[in-house]
Amino acid sequence: MRIGVLTSGGDAPGMNACIRAVVRAALASGDQVFGIYDGYRGLVEGKLVEFTRKDVSEILNYGGTILGTARLPEFQYEAVRKLAVDQLKKYDIDALVCIGGDGTYTGALRLHEMGIKTIGVPGTIDNDIASSDYTIGFSTALNTACEAIDKLRDTSSSHQRCSIIEVMGRHCGDLALYSGICCGAEYIITNETGLDKEKLLKSLKENRLNGRRHAIVVISENITDVYQLAKEVESYSGYECRATILGYIQRGGNPTPEDRLLAARLGKYAVDLLHEGTSGVAVGVVDNKLKATPIEEALTMVSEPNVELNKLVQKIS
């Protein structure tokens, strides 16, 4: 076979490990592999280069993506996708492995509907692909968030402050939930829990009156203006309060061993499925077992709140 591989949407640590796995698994099966630069935009523009084993050497431990990534809203139009299909035909490419999030999956599904064999691989730090328990990049982003929160706790304790720390996740609260538990946050606020501002303010004021020197609040992005919330907390609770948005630092860094292993498993699995004639599916891990889900179904699945972890928060925070 002649297989193309691309990364699209936001970058995530472990994408390079997945690219490496796809290339090496395909070459081991006698295939030819083409790296497609800058996502679907690069595909439309014909930025395709044949890869050898050497091209993916020594990238396993690098964050980001050697293929680059770009967003292409115009890919929703059939005429633009037709340009991508024409490029694939020009290079006689039989199939495409698309690494990214739900936007990447949507593009892969549309190409599948146009007769191109596609496999989607979950690469996003947000862990918001419900067809897989974990996505490539989540483990590394969690480690980065935990390191930052631990450091902020040191200075919060020294100055008797409340620190409000916003983490990424888009509309999924996993980064806030996991990092908040791992760092012993007093309060964790996600889209799933919602923000009860009155309750939060009263609890922080009570903590301050009871002599607690500091407090850590971890909150998912897209819920509220954390700088304004910090002002309200400081005015009401008696704590000096600072807000910190961790931002894009969570996307960078060397991937953790967990992300490297997940990427290797999913990359090889994608190639195996293509050899079986499978198309239009998203690969993932469910209960630590590899699983393929139709992309159309994966895009409609909604992650259920982690009841066990939310109960744990209520008990130990």
C-alpha cells in the first residue's frame, strides 16, 4: 500500500511517536509511506514527501509534530476536499492516517465518504475523544499542569494566598479533575461540576477564618474570567488572591512514557486496520484494549463524567 500520514488541529506531545509508529509499521509490511506537512491544508497544497525509517529516527521523545499542523476551515466545502482527493490520486496514495481531535476526525470522515480509506487517531491534550479512554498528549499535559500547580502552591503557602489556576481542556474537565486531585487542590471546577460562585466564596472565607494559610482552586478554561473571579475572591474571603492561566505551555514538552506507548500502539493498530481493508474508523483504547469505532459514531459520543473521581474529590478535598 501507499499510505499518507498527517497531523491536524492542535499539536499534542506524542504525535511524533505516533508518526514514527505508522511509518515503521507500514515499512515493515512492505508499504510506502508519505508524510503530509501542515495537516489538511498541506494535503490540499500537495506538501507530500515519501518517508524512510531514517526520516522518523530520533523523534520519539520530541513534543509537537515534525509534520506541522494547520487549521483549514474551508475543508468543510466539497470543492476543497476534492483538491485533497486529487492530490492523493496524483501520488497514488491508497489510504490516510489522520492524527488529531474531533475536527481532524470530521475531515477524515468526509474523505472516507469520498472513497478515500481513512483511519483517525486521537491526538489531543484535552482527552475529549469519547471513543478512547485516553488520547495522545493528555498524560504529558497532565504532568505539565501538575508541575506548575505544585510550584504555585509553594508561593501561595508562603504568602497566604489563594491561587486560581486555569488549565486547558476546551469543554472537557479531565485536565482540571486529574491535576486537581494529584495536587491536592481544595476546589476543582469543571464544565461537569459547574461553578457555584456563592458556594465557592463562602467556603474560601470559612477556610480563611479557620486559619488555613492558603487555597488552591483548579478550573477548566471557558467557564469564567479567572482574573475577575480572583478579584471577587480577594474582596470577599480575606485571602490575597492571584489567577494564573497555564495556557499553551501545557501543549509542549517531551511526551511521557505513557503517551509514547499509547502512540506506538495506536499507530501500529491503524496500519493493521488498513491492511484488513478497514476504513472510516477511529482507533482508541478502552479498558486498556485496542478498539476501532466508526468515526461517525465517535463524533457523536459524549464522555460520561468520571463518577469515581468526582466522589473522590468530595471526600478528600
